[in-house]
Amino acid sequence: MQNFHYNIPTQIYFGKGQIANLGDNLKKLSDRVLLVYGGGSIKRNGLYDAVAQQLKNAGISWEELSGVEPNPRIESVRRGVALCREHQLGAVLAVGGGSVIDCAKVVASGTYYDGDPWDQVLDSDKITKALPVVSVLTLAATGSEMDGFAVISDLSKNEKWGTGNDVTKPVFSIMDPEYTYTVSARQTAAGTADIMSHTFENYFTQEKGAYLQARFCESILKTCIKYAPVALHSPGDYEARANLMWASSMAINGICSYGENTAWAVHPMEHELSAFYDITHGVGLAIMTPNWMEYVLNEDTVWRFVEYGKNVWGIQSGTDMEIARGAITKTREFFTSLGLPATLGEIGIDSTHFDVMAQKAADGGLKYGFIPLDKEDVKKIFEMAL
């Protein structure tokens, strides 16, 4: 295990009724905030009213940035930065899922940046200061409520990139599983795929000495496998929603990756799919993950797949390669059982842009992954997924 610095400063208020902690704690940060949210579901389910009441009770005034997209656009970030500057706002409150929180983070950093916030998306070193960020989570998926990362798109350029910094980590997050009861089956399934993909990205590493981190990852994967079907069958099952919500945070807040080298592979490939086709992130991950697994499985990597097969799926018999292949099959079948597509063709994607997508994904650092991948490797994985 390698040396590391443990730092997860976000305070979490988890459970029923925790919205009661929003107003007074936010007032300590600022009495003028930007409220960021998406397409209006928080108004339909009553959460907007609950948040507004908290702000009013605490004497907080606010401006609103609404309509943030599922793959948040740089245009929304720019609008948010302009609002913060025009009204001299002192904090950013994100109410929604990962896309809303991601947008809020770059708004928070962009407010202090003299140039275009897209510069900060392309180069995270340009993020040096940010307004305080607070989140009220409504979807178990990205883990953005407890990390400093954000993914922003510029669809005019077919680009989608990740960025982030410790200063964009939320100061605190409200996590009430009841707010996820109205999440659709498809969003629940896609969110689960996202949680599992974050976990896989941390799990599939060549660092054999990080035993505890691997066991953390396996427990998160087993949690998703156990509770996603329950949440799909019974959307109001608190236990299922609570476990998925906490799994989303644990998958990416550093617990699973401290002490080891991790270089993500599937996410950069999926980001290209989203950049060109604006698909749901978790759907793309569910399609790409089993195909990536098949491609990187070899005699040098089989050890990790064997651990995965035995410890997560309970496959105890067969040769190492048989256990590994069985685990990959189980992964694909699980995503399908959630109602997620298994091929790119099912969501209308063909090979038209594979060359440029593969090059851009490879340029994103894939040579440092579980096994090094170049453009031709990525293109072959895309082709496997058709």
C-alpha cells in the first residue's frame, strides 16, 4: 500500500428529515446564495418548497439557476457565474443529482476566475479558489455530493471532460433517501451502473497490497447487487434507497482509492459517447464495462477477476479463467436485469465517430490504466460493444 493523505472534509447529514439542518448551516457560509437545480422535479415532489422554507427561515436570499442538463453544459456554468457576480452571491446551493452538483462546483470556482470557466474544465490547475458549495442530493449515482470532481460538456465541440479540486468539495451535503423515492426505474438502474463503475475503476488496479481497499470495493458492489433490484421493485423501500445512496458516496470519495494508483478507463470512453450522442452516463457505462472487462482479461490480470468472481458473485469452482469469464458474464447479465441496454446499437450508436472518439479517449490518460490502452484498443472495445 502506498502513502496517502486522507482528506474527506464534507459534512454529511444523512437520513429522514435532515433538510432541517440546511438553513442555519448555510447561513454560516453566506446569506446570499445561488440555488442550482435541474428540470423541475424538485418542484413537483415538494423539495423545492422545503428548501425555500429553510432559506426563508434562516434569512437567506437567493437567485436561481434552473434547467441544468443531465450532462451539464458549459453554457449553464457561464450563466451561473454571471448570476453570482451580478448579485454578489456568497455560496452555491445545488439541489439535485450529480449533474446539478457538478455544475454548481464549476460555477463556484468560475466566479473567482478571470477567464472562461471552460478553461478550468480543461485544466484543473486553474481552479484555485471557489465559493462554498452545499448540496441536497436527489439521486444515488455520481457521488458528487462528497468529492471535488465535476464533469462538464461542450456539445458544440463534442467534448466532455472532468475537472476538480479540493476547494470544490461540498462543505456539507444533505442526504435523505426519501428524496429518491420518485426517481424513475431507468434513472435508478443507470445510477446503480454509475456507482458500480466508480467502484470498478478503483478496484481494477495493479496495486496488490491495497487489500482493505479491495474489500471496500467488493462490499459496495455487493450492496448495489442486493439493493438495486429491491429499489426497482419497491421504489419507496427506505432500506434499499438508503444503502444505494450511501454506496454512491463511498464509491468515489477516496475511501476506495487512497493508497493505490488508479487510472480510470471506462469513464473516459463513456464520456466520448456522451459528448457525441448526449446519452445517459450510467447507460453508457453499463454497456462499456463488460466489454472493457473482456478486452483487458488476460493471464496477467486474471487474478483480480478471480477475486471479483469469488468475493462478489460467489463463483467458487472452475479454473481461474473460467471464474473470471463467469464474473464478466454475471456483470453483463446484472445490468440487463435492471433494464439497461447491452449494446450501443440498442441506443442508436454506430461506428461513425469511433476513430475520433477513440483518439480523444486515449489522449485522456488511458495508457496509465489497469492495462495500457491506445486508440486502437479503445476502438476495438467500441466495436465489441456494437
